[in-house]
Amino acid sequence: MTFHEKIRSAGVVGCGGAGFPAHVKASSKVEYVLANGAECEPLLHKDLEMLTREPDAVVRGVVQLMASTGAKKGIVGVKKKYEEKLAGVKSALAATDIELKLLGDYYPTGDEYILVYETTKRLIPPQGIPLDVGIVVNNVETLRNMYYASEGIPVTTKCISVAGAVREASTFTVPIGISFADVIAAAGGATVADYAVFVGGIMMGKLSSDMSLPITKTCAGLVVLPVEHRLIQRKSLPEQSMHRIGKSACDQCSYCTEFCPRYLLGYDVQPHKVMRSLSFTATGEDVWNQWAQLCCSCGLCTLYACPEDLYPKEACDKSKADLKSKGMKWDGNREVKPHPIYDGRHVPLKHLVGKLGVKEYDVPAHYREKEFSPKKVRIPLSQHIGTAAIPIVRLRSEVKAGDIIGEIPDGKLGSRIHSSIGGVVTAITDEIVIEQK
Ligand code: SF4
Ligand code: SF4
């Protein structure tokens, strides 16, 4: 089997959030392989822990991906503030030509457009992908999983941080499909009675109060917060209310645009103009919506920049959905040139943490070796971009950890799914439930 066939067989997808099937990237031809260890979601530290615990596996993944894609250059991007913790990475890199690039501690350094610019000075064309400038970007955990795939080991576990209002903020490797409740308990349990979690991070994650939900291949971690926390209250507001408040209260100060990292990098994203679309009927809305098309939903405008506590990010999300439903394409300025103030207007993570009101939870989430043996796992058939996997097991059949339980539909973009524990299949819907005997 070739490298990309092994990756396909092992069910490797992007661990950085989107879940793009990794075998597709591995079969492209590029100049650079870029390992994304920039990790900028407040309170989550699983990429740092991955790099310090398994530097050899990550670097081997980079080396193998470089060979598979024909890349001449490899870069590992990590924040400078962690330099003293990177002895293992430096030693693993010593025998290679791969470069370690140290990045600033601001949000969102991990955004692909920003990471590509910061490490190579290349600018991805509007609505493009790193491949358009000869680069393939993968999260460090994805690269580690690629290396394991080359050794015949499928993806059955996930590295996650559990942070926020828990007794001991921690990073664990857990079986895919384990419940939120189980991993919160492993972190000593919540310190408050009523809480909700940001799944995948405060800035770009989803809010959930259902602790029976499973950890998937793309989940970077859980941030537990008391239900009365301002962030939970804000995120819980119905979308229509966010837009109604924005329509009446936005004074067009344009701070949201002035702090927008994509705008500062030279892309035509102007959330203050998108806010105008909330006031327009169908006749003008489409025009204002266009200014949202290149937004990466980083959340900085809503959670940091807006002095009125409005929701420009959510207005951009709505605009992008509107444009998509109408089949409209972005037709704005194609020239990309970083704003003269780009380097001077980054938002330091420390300031962001203060503004979010989570300073008390800003502690290291050290890796803790722990054996997880959940009685039950729920493994979704869709944990990736593309078509859901097709179940290939029957109800009440027995499976072992590592068995294939979901297959990629013929000719479709997708990813294989494997069982993360041994047991009996007790339900098959849009997920496969496996319970220990
Ligand atoms: S920062 Fe807030 S008030 Fe100012 S333009 Fe943006 S949404 Fe409106
Ligand atoms: S969420 Fe806001 S700050 Fe982030 S890219 Fe979109 S418009 Fe810019």
C-alpha cells in the first residue's frame, strides 16, 4: 500500500477542527509541508502536549508526508512562548531539514491563511486553499496519526484537553466515542453544579449542555463553564435575537473590521458592512453579504472587538449561508496585500483571555496518563468533511478495538470509521453504539 492508501485505510482526518480526509492531501504534489502546532484556542493545550510527548511520531509524519507529496521543504509552526518545552521536537528535527518556526502568541495564529503567511510569506488567494500556493497544512496530531497509519495503526483515539471549571485541567488520550461526562469525570469533575461546555474551544467551538455526546476525531477538547458565565449566556441567545439586537444597536464604529485578522492580512472581509445587511431587505442584502465571504469565523469580532457586545461573526455566518443558498460567488477585490498595521494590531492571547473572562481558568492542562475503559461508546458515521461512512457491521455483532465498522461510500470523499473498544454493536443510526460485554 502507498502512504496515502495507508492513511485512507486508517481513517485519518484533519484533527484541527474541519476533519478533511487526510489521504486526499497526502496524494497532492506540493512544495511545502506545514505542521500546524500554533494552537490558539484559549485554555486548550493538546497540541503542545502532543508535541512534547510524541515529537518523533509528529516529525516522522512530516517526513513521510514530504516524501509522499514531493515537498522539498518542511516547517513545524509552534508558538515561541513554548520554546523551552520543545527540546524533544528540536532533537527530532535535528536529523532532518525541517525547520522550526516560532510564532507570536496572538489569536488566531492557527488560522491557515495566517499560518501560511507567517511561516512562508505566501498569501493564499481569496477563497483558495494552501494547495493553491504549493503548501499542504496539517495539524500536528494529524501528522502523528499519519505516522501511526504508516505502521498499520488506525485512528481509534483522540487527544483532548479538558479545561475550565474542572478540578484538574488535563490533557488525555481517550477512545473515540467516549462521552463528555466520562472525560469531565476524568478531570476530577466539574467544580460547579450547573455547567455547559464549549466543544472544541470558546472561540470557534459549539456550545452543548448534553454530556452524553461523544468525543469525535475532530474535537480538540472541552471547556467547561458555569451556566451563568457571560460566554454561555451570550452564546445561548437565539440567532434571530442576535441579529435583531445588531440591527438596532450597531453604530458602525467599524472596530469589528479594524480587528478582523483576515481584513488585516489583506482580504476583503468587512464585518461592519455585513452588519448593514441586517437592516436591508432582499434588494440590498446580497451586496452587503459579500463582505462576509472570506470570513473564517474566528469569532474575534464578536468576542473581543465589538464595544457594544454585538454579534458580527454571527452576521457573517448568516451572510455566508445566504450567499450559498442563492448560489452567489464572491466577486470582490482579488488583490491581497497585508494592511500596513498588520504586525501592530495582533490580539495577544493574554488580552483575549482577560476579555473573555476566563483568566481564572487559564492554567496548563498537563497530559495525564490514564486508562479509559468506557462501558459504551457512540461513534458517529460522519466525523469528517464529505459523505458519511456506511455501516458495515450488524446489530448485536461483536467487534474488537481497531475493527472497521464504517466504510467510505464508493467514489465519494469520506473517511473510514473504526471501533475504539471491544464489545457488541447495540445500535446503528447515524452513529454506531458499541457496549462492552
Ligand atoms: S464593532 Fe460592533 S458596533 Fe462597531 S461596527 Fe462592528 S458590530 Fe457595529
Ligand atoms: S469572525 Fe469576525 S474577526 Fe473573524 S474573520 Fe470573521 S469577520 Fe473577521
